[in-house]
Amino acid sequence: MGFRSKRKREKVTYNYQCSLTGEEFVMTEKAAHPKELLTVKAFYEMNPDLDDRPAIVKKKLGLPTTTDQKN
């Protein structure tokens, strides 16, 4: 029996563009509806009431936190 090397499996990536901001991103799965894809930033801009990110994350991004808005 001879030595057989396993073939490395190539990782397929798909490049998409956010329909709102135009920001480009890469996914490892093919999107069912690529024209409807949004970045996280664009989603939270459209839905600020659903923004449940921790205050630390918002501070790193330069966004006002809930404690900043109360003062």
C-alpha cells in the first residue's frame, strides 16, 4: 500500500455588497437573496429600537449608549 495524501478542500467564498451602505463583505455560504443583504451597522441604523448591543460595544463604535442619552 502506498502513501496517499488527502486533498485539501478549497474553501469557497462569495463576495456581496450591502444594499444600503455599499460596504462589501465575504460569506462562506451562497445567499438566497443577495440583493436584500445588509451589514450589521445598516440593520441597526434602520432598527435602532432593536439595538441590544452591550454599552462596551457601542462605546468602541463611537455610538451613544443608553447611559449617555439619559445624562
